[in-house]
Amino acid sequence: MTIKPLCDRVVLKPCEAEEATKSGIILTASAKEKPEIAEVVAVGPGGKVDGNEVEMIVKVGDKVITAKYAGTEVKIDGEEYSIVRQSDILAVVD
């Protein structure tokens, strides 16, 4: 199944959370924070949103940083994704 976002929406796949701290302490699943860096897997067409023309800046394959609790989380075919507005993306990671 594929996801095709509408308007200014972007589908993101979270990058894996760190398994250990920099000092080598292994984290349990409950101690891990929600990753804020994700990979763009689908981008909507943009267009008019709330009366304003929106141009899509991000593209498939970009790694981005999102607002901490932005978007809607969905699970499709066993994979977890987030669907966010482009305005919830704070930065593109090079």
C-alpha cells in the first residue's frame, strides 16, 4: 500500500532512535525519546492552502527535523509513518 499526501502534507519515516548514549549506556525502549529526525517518503502537490499558495520545498529522500509532537502517526504494512504539514518541518539535514 502506498501513501499519497494531499495539499501541503508530507509523509515521514522516523530515523532509528539511538540505542546507546555517547558514553555507552544502553537505553531501554521506554527511555528512548521520539526521534525528531525523519526521512521524507512522499510529498503532496502543494497548491492553495487556507487561501495562500504553498510551494513544496522538501523532496523525497530529504532528512528533516520536525517539531517534537507534530503530525499524525499512522502504521501501514507494519511500518510507522508520520504525516505532517510542510510548515511543521523545521529544517533539512545535509
